[in-house]
Amino acid sequence: MKPSSLLIPLAVMTILIFVIEWMAYRLVKRRWDHKKWWSIFRKFWLTITVSLWLSVAISLFNYEVLSLKMPSFVAIFTIAFFINLIPKIVLATFQVIDDFRYVGQFTLKKVKRSEGDIPRSTFINYLGAGLASLTFGAMFYGVTKGKYDYRVENVQVALKGLPASFKGLRVVQISDAHLGSFIGSPQAVMDALKTVNDLKADLILFTGDLVNSKASEAESWIEAFSNLKASMGKYSIMGNHDYAGYGDFGPGESEASVKRLHEIHAEMGFDLLLDRHVHLQRGGDRIVLAGVENWSKHSFGKWGDIDKALENSDSDSLTTLLMSHDPTHFEELVMGGKAPVDLTLSGHTHGMQMGIKIDFLGINYSPASLLYKRWGGLYKEGNQYLHVNRGFGVLAFRGRVGMPPEITLLELL
């Protein structure tokens, strides 16, 4: 992409950020500028804000170099960026609401020709400041604790026609590790991998996005993932981030990265299913396990070929499991009997790493639902199922708020 083609998007983004920052500052100023400590706080606010956006500008042009040479700095900077911006969006939103309030009162005053001052600070300012503080706290928790708050989701799936010997099959699904987002080998992540082994799975299925952009991000994790054990094997597929499409690559480098990532899957003990299938046997019965390369309804690539993956598989007569990274593939090419697949396992959405999930109240919401109809959990369409794993790692925002990282234990019935 030519630099000139980025000028308009960058200009629009700069204006938007300026508006957010200005509105957020106005609300805080109206709420606290009468305090003795306001002058010091104002200087602190402006210093942090200017320093952060200067870092953003520098990082936009040096992200690849900084990621390789100073990964800890990039991690800290990324965290600071989101912790700074999202609470300010809350502040700015309430300031805009308060401005409408002011305009309305000012207009009414002129029409009625009434006397009296219009209040500078109202309940709206207090509410905005309070919610922004809660948002800041939630974001801080998300980047320090939330991203390591691994949960085992137990899911039972009653598949029509499942052979008797496969009933009770324990399938552990993990997805979207994004190993490049971890600095070093955090003990919490190692403990989560131990939890996977403790589940005594018959199958371990990894449904894509092992890295953020480059195969090198997974090198230091080979031993940890190779220690995962399942009695009937470990299988994997590629996600959109595994095709070296995000980052600065020289001639031939992206192809070399993809080739190396294929090798890493094997070194981790995964059988990488690239538009192909295997037959799993148990007690004299067989089922089909297939995997496709990434296929997305959106702009994340359409490499997968489900017909090729199922060719000569007897999927018309055998129970068939499919690993497909993006859940829109299920919606477009599987659902409604478009393909003879009983259970599709996907990831990709991360539950947008934000949301609220309270099982006993039946609450399960994420902003991901604005982009994906099926974004997290188990869905049934006729006799076909889709399970969308909410992800093991993090991307961009290096935290999770109300949407913990997931290890899924699916029991087939």
C-alpha cells in the first residue's frame, strides 16, 4: 500500500482522536477544575496524552523493528494505549450528551427569555466520570489478570447417528493462541496448558491462529505444546493470522514463514489438516475429522476448499467433525445441509475479548455479536452444530474484560 493512500484514513483518524481527547478533557475540566490540585493534574494529563500519541506515531512506522528488538516495550505501550483511549471514549460520549443538554437548555432559555445561569456541571458529568473510572479499572484488570483467567467450558453435544463406541468421546478444543502476544513464557499460560492435559482428552483440536504474523513467534513454545497429550491424537488447522499476511515481509519471506509454521505444527505434535481429512477409529467404528484452510465471508481470505477436504471421506454416511477457523464458513458453506458435516469447530472472534458472561443468569454478550451472528459457544441449526471457541490468547488489546480465555471440553453424546 502506497503511503499516499494512507493520508485520508490517517487524517480522519487524527481528527477523530483529537475530538475524543478534547471532549474527554472538557468533561474532566468541568468536573474538577475548581479543585486545588487541578493545575498539577492538568499538566500530568496533558504530558501523558502527548507522550502516548507521540509513541503511537513512532510505532506506526517502526512496529516490526520494535516488535523484534523491544517486545516488552511494545507490550507495555499497547496496554497503555487501550487503557488510555477506551475510558476517554466513555468520557467523550458523556460530554457530547452534556453538550446537547446545554444547547437544549440554552435554546429554551432564549425562547422563554428567562433569567438564570445554565449549570456547567450536571449529573451527566458525574455519571460519565464514574463510568470512565469503572472502565479504567476493568481495563487494568483485563490486562493484568483477565487475560490469564483461563476457564474450562464443558459442552455436551448430542450428534445424531454418532456410533456407540464414540459416545463419551472427550474432545478438547483450543484456538487463537496468538503466541506473539505473550512476552516470555508466563506461568499462567504454562498452567493452562497443564490444565489441557489434566482433562485427559481423547482428541486435542487446535482451530487456528497460532501466531500473530510470523512463525518465529511460536519457536519458543514448541516444547510446551508438544507436551500436550491426547490418546487419539492432536490435530490442527491454520487461521487467518498464520498466512503471514500481517506484517512487513520481504520477497519470499512470507512463503518461508508459512512453510516454517507448517513445520512447527508438526514439531508440536499436531497433524495439520490443510483441506484434508482423516478417519478416526474406535471399537470398530469410524468417524471423519476434516480440516480446511481459512475461509471467511469477510476480508480474511478464502483459501479453504471443503469439497477437497471431504473428498472420498464417506462423510455422507459417517459422523463428520470439521475444523474451520472462521465461523462464517459454517454459515455460508456448511449450514443447512450445504456440506455433510455434523459438528464444526471454529474460533477467530475472541468474543472480541470484551463482554459479559454469567451462565447462571443466561447472560452471554459481546460486541463481537455486532459483526458475527455466531461468535461464542454452541449453536444448533437443524441437525448440525457449530462451536465457536472464544480464544486462548489475545491480539491487539492485550487483555480480556468479562470474556476470559477459553479451553473447551466437548463431550460427544
